[in-house]
Amino acid sequence: MKQVPSIRLNNGTAMPQLGFGVWQVPDSEAESAVGTALEAGYRSIDTAAVYGNERGTGRAVAASGVPRGDLFVTTKLWNGPKQRWGRDQVLRAFDDSLDKLGLDHLDLYLIHWPRPMRDDFLAIWKTFEEIAASGRAKAVGVSNFRPADLERLRGESDLVPAVNQIELHPLFPQEELRALHTSLGIVTEAWSPLGQGKELLTLPAVAAVAAKHGRSAAQVVLRWHLQLGNVVIPKSVTPARIRENLDVFGFELDAADLAELSALGSGAAARRIGPDPAVFDV
């Protein structure tokens, strides 16, 4: 199995292009799942405060024996309701995540949702600037930010987010947002890169590309992401699938394959699986 390539973030930090996500993995199962992923060869782990599994993730990291310098750990600020997100609250949440993970620094810290109806992500970002300057997070970024949200940040801050983690898969390819990321020097990271496995992996077009290469549907979709330049964080608790999702570097899609998969969500065919960031406030 080939080594996972890295993408260079806008501050020079190297981030593995394929990582392991733990959304919806209970804390009681996170240690086993993350441990399996690290044993298989993953070196990037993506969690979040709201997932409730930072402790299990941290236990797996500690038990893995993998040197800290070889790992890339991401978590996210849950800027949820019933909370005033001033500087002290953001710093307290950051420290709480570090404590649960058992780490002295993060590789990437993200604002989980823009929640534009609250008009507070600019103030939160000011504290993220402080966290980045302290070195306790090697890079900071955002998640689920729309073009309008990124433009507001650009107008108020000299610090460009290193990453925007967004819903992205062939049924929702986000061409406009990816193009904006490229123009601003922001890396695109895909959550639910496999479309949560509901419809996408059973489509005839995906099956045809998979059969052509002798690979699984999940592997060709992950390969589509990688060849577009996206960072991906597939999630599974099944050891065989964890390993399969990492085994995507021994083949390459051709131009026709890429076009076939990209056409699944082109234009009016594009459709979300997750919440719309314009209105999400749960």
C-alpha cells in the first residue's frame, strides 16, 4: 500500500490527503476504531467536540505508539446554541478539547458551523487568530462555510482559513465553492465523501467505474476526490472497510471516469445529504 500523500496548507503545514473520520462513532467504540485506523496506516484523525468521542480518540492515539509528530489531529469548536461565544468561552472550549484528547497541541482547529443568523463567527475567528499565533494549533480553519461567509472573513481578517471542511461528494460536488477555495488558498476537505453510503455507492455509473478498475464503489469515489485535490475523511467502524478505504493509491481514474462521476451531481442534479449551513442552528 502506497504512502498517503500530503497537501501543503497555506501556512506551510503538511496535511495528509486521506484521513479517518469519527462522526457518529460512540466514545466507547472510538478507541477501537481509531486504533484500527492507526494500525492500518492512517495518520490523520478528524473528530469534533460535539461528536462526544474526543476521549476515546485520545486514548487510541496514546496507545498507538505512533510518534506525535507523525500524526495530524483535527477537532472542531461546537459553536452551538445556548452559548455566548466570547474569547474566554472559545479558549475554554479549545482547552477542553485538548484535555480530552490528551494532547498539548492540535494540528488543525475548525469552527464547526458558520451560523450566520447569529453573526458571531467573526468574533470567534479573532480568538482563532490568537490560538494560531500561540502555536497550540498548527493551523486553523472553518467547516461548512459558504462563499459569503468566507468573503466576510476575508474582509475582516488577514488570516485566511487553512481549510474549509464541507459536505462534498459526486452528488454534491460544490464546484463554485471549490473554485473559491483555490482562488483564496484554502484547502477543500470533504465530509461524508461517500455520500454516507445511502444512494451514491449503489448508482450504476459508480458501479461501472468500479468494475472497470476492479475496485469497490467506495474506492473509486475516494479516488475521484483525491484526483480533484480534495482532502477526504471517510468513516467506518468495520476493520475491513477501514483498510479498504485507505487502499486507493494503486490505481488512477481516467478523464472519462472523472467526468462520469462528476456528472452525477452537476447543475440541478446536485443535492445535499446534510444540513444547509445558511439555516442550520441546532
